[in-house]
Amino acid sequence: MSSYPLQPIGIVESCFCEKFGIPRQPGLVAAAQGRLRLLPPFDQADTVRGIEQFSHLWLTFVFHQTAEQGWKPLIRPPKLGGNTRVGVFASRSTFRPNPIGLSVVELLEVDTTSGVCLTIGGLDLLDGTPVLDIKPYLPYADSLPQATGGYAPPAQRFIEQVSWTTQAQQALQQLSPDPSQDHALITALLQQDPRPGYQHTESERIYGMQLKVGNVRWRVLPQGAEVIDIEPPSLRLG
Ligand code: SAH
């Protein structure tokens, strides 16, 4: 059998420090921004010449955090409540024979003053994700309005109202270099309702979500989600 050596061409710096809370696909949370820094020898202005003409990019990347866990032929998509199984190739599961992910991201800025750094938005990528390739998104070929989405229709759950305790607002002011951006990010992430499908009835539960800004503690009340507090990143466990 042939082997095809692959090497990362860049590394993602994102707001997400753990899997929990990351949107289920790209484009769901525009405020989820980050950077893609190219690695040598690809970090030269020539490799991205013309890229600024595209609004969106395809990234192929390695599911580096879960790659060692291997794969199974059947998986349980969260969209189906965790009980129904579908084939790995009928899913976007991260546990695949080749742990390769595919995401469309928005290209916000191209900086070639020192190496190559792309600012990207709408991420569903963990901090430190190794990127294998970048390709421009081509609307005439890649946008298929007639496509059907099978068991994965657009977001089924959306939390309209997200409230912040005074404590959480104060913590945000202290911890964030850009409080209004992080306020928008956290609000939009909670609106996606990151709780696992089978936990939406346990409203007493307090969840923690590790972002660059800190560990966001939140819960879901009958009237909507509530940001309880944000702990400094140094208090992260594990
Ligand atoms: N759009 C991609 C990823 C979909 S799965 C694709 O379809 O291939 C989305 C999940 O991938 C996120 O919720 C996050 O938990 C997980 N993820 C993102 N980056 C990862 C990484 N580097 N390693 C492991 N899992 C990752």
C-alpha cells in the first residue's frame, strides 16, 4: 500500500481551548475568530498571492486532539439524540480512519508583513489545529442550494435569550482584551446550545467552557441561557 506523507502548512490559533462549546460546524458563529499562521517553508507572501480576492476558504485539517482515539464504522450523531447509528462516512464525526476535517471559514484579513497570517472567522476549530491545505471557496461550484441535508437539518435548537450576571460582566471586563467581541462570541456560542442532545432537560446543571478569555460557567434556565461567571484561564483544570 502506498503512503502519502502529509505535513501541516499552518497552525490555527483559535478562541477554543477544548472541544466542548465549539460550534458543530463552521459558519454558525461569525464571532468565532482566529488566525491561521503558516509554517516554514510555506510562510512566504507568494503562497497566498491573490487569496484576498476570496471571501471564504476551505481548510482541510487534522483532528489532532482526538486522532489517537481511532475510529469505528458506526457513530451516533448528536443530532439524532445519541441513540441512532449511522456510518462514519455518512457523518462528519471527528473519529475517522484518516482524522481529517473540512471547514469553510471566512477570510477577514491577510497579513504578510512577517510570515503569513490569515485572520479567519466562523471557526469550528480547536486552538493548535494543524492545517493541511487551504483552497479558495468557489461559489459557482461549491454552493449547492438544491442539496439535501439528510438527518442533519440546520440547527434544531436555538436559545434566543442569553443573560449575564453582574459577576460575569465584571469578569469579562477584567479578563478580555476586547470585551464587546468576547461578549458577542460567548452569547452566540450559548445561543447554539452546546449541551449534548440528551441533556436538555437537566436545567440545574452548570457547564464550563474553556475559551481563550477564560473558563465560562453557564447554565440554561427556563427563560434562556445565563452566563454565571468567567474564571481566569490560569484556573483551568487539566
Ligand atoms: N467542519 C469539520 C468539523 C466538524 S466536527 C468537518 O466537517 O470535518 C466539529 C467538531 O470538531 C467541533 O465541535 C470540535 O469539537 C471538533 N474539533 C475541532 N477541531 C478539532 C481538533 N483539532 N481535534 C479534534 N476535534 C476537533
